[in-house]
Amino acid sequence: MTSPVLYEGQLMKKGKLNPAWKNRWCTLTEINCEIVLKYFDSKMSGNQQGTVIISQVYAIEVIECSSYDTSIVSQIPDSCVLNEKAKCQTKYSFILATTCRKYHFAAFDPANFINWLSILAHYVNGDVIKQGWLQKRGEKNKGWKRRYFVLNEHKQMKYFQDAQRTQFQGIIALNEVSSIKEGATETTQSMYHLELHTNKRIWILSADSLKQRKSWFDELQRQRMSKAADLKKQTLLNQEIKENDPADADNEEVQPTYQGAVVYDDNDRKSDESEEDFEIEQFVCSQCGKEYASEWPKCPGCARKGTHVKKNSTQSSFFTNESLFGQNDIA
């Protein structure tokens, strides 16, 4: 059974070991209730190079936003993090950040840039149901740490060191929670406990007041008991996203492997390691002269068949006003 495609289009992807940009055809699909981003050599070949698990993406970072027009910046989703420290000469670039790796992508034009950010932000963050400060107790180290929790429509309870949500620490999947209990109350320290029970551990949180605890308890129960109505309701993989809290002694070590947030095949890994001279594959229509990132049987520009011929060009040619790419190319 073919997995439904939620969105697709042309992007560039930067290699991890060899920082070369490669032209990739990307599809956002739903597989076994999980939203995944697959990337291929091209739309025509169908040779898959890797997969990013969207539920394991904790942030979308936009690079070099200061160089964009105000009209572009105003359309960037509020949930995206504006990263002005990262350096990249490629325009319309963004990062999908996971605990295992940061994936660098770039769109070919402003329209596709905003389209990809919007659709990815929807599936990564969803609508925020509830957010606020809570205390969290470590599983092994019983010390308390103050964390900013964000509950989204995908039944994910992500927590951060800061209210700006730039320092991700971990995630609690409500789909894995079997029960929620109101725990102990320490009135002298203004701590009102909540216990979230899963098969793997008991998460112990604490609110600052009885009213705040009741508010979180009622909302968590409501979200946990509700059933997924459509593809917007995600579940995490059985493989748990590890905590990334350096202040917590119970955090698990993040292994420097490709497992977890990405499904890799050997072709993409080898090309990342060995590629030195880089040219992006392009095709030009012999009739209308427009350039495309993939070979189309029927030219989207002039609607003639069999007119696309292969052309090699440098990366900078992707940003000419005359070029059309990605999702906008589909007739």
C-alpha cells in the first residue's frame, strides 16, 4: 500500500561529513502513523537517500533571516527559531534539529521556502495547547530542575531550559502515558506534584500552585484520552527520544550514530564522505529555455513533451529570476 504524500518538492540538502549541497527531491509522507521526510536523488529515479523522522525534530532553525526582505520574514512561522549565529551562503536555508543530528536544507526560491517552513512547522510543532513553567525531577538523580513545558496538538510535551524554546531538553509522549495521577503536595515549598506513568518510567512534575496543577492535570487528561482524528495526530517511534539535559544526571548519552532520527542508506553516506567537486544537476527546456532541477516528461513552462535536456551549472544559477523549481514546477 502506497503511503500518502502530504507534501513534496525540490530542496537542496547539505552533507554531514562532506559539506556539499546536493539536489534532492523530498516528500513528506505518513507511515504507520508516523510523519517522515524522505529525500531522493531525483523524482524520476526514486533512489531514496535518507529519512528524517518528524516527531524527533525538536526545532526548525531559519538561517540568515536578516538578509531577506521584510515580506519574507513576516511569513516565517512563529514556531521557527531564527538562527543568526549560523553561517551559510546559500539563501533560503533552514535546519531540522534532532538530538542526534542537525539536517541542513535549502529551498530554491522564497515561495517554496515559506511553503516548506509552514508545512514542516505544522507537523513538528502543531498548535500549542498549553505551555508554562514546571519543575521536573530526574529519574536517577532526584534533584528538581525548572523547565518550560509546551504541550502541542500532536500529544507531545516538549520541555526546554528557556521560555523562548531555544534550548531543547526532552519530550514526553502522551500516547505512551498509561495514567496521570496527582502526587504529593509540599506546601512549605509550594510544590504540587503530577505523576505521568509510562511503561519505561514515571515522570514526576511539580506545579507552583494547586490551581496550576489542576489546570495541567485536566488538560493532559483531556489530550491523552482523545483519539487521533487525522494525520495531524502523530505518535513517536518505539525508540525513545533521549533526554538532552546536561544539568540532569539521569540523562542518557546520545550516541553519535545515524540511528533514531534518520534512516540512512549507504549511498548517501558514501557520497557525503567522498564527494569533492560539486555540480548541481539541471535540465533546460530546448523550446522555452526555462531551467529545472528535475527532468520532466512534459515541460511545466511550455507544456511540450520531450524537450528537457541535461545541463550542468554551478550552485549560483539556482537563484536566477528566470529559473523555476520545486513545488511551483508542477503543472
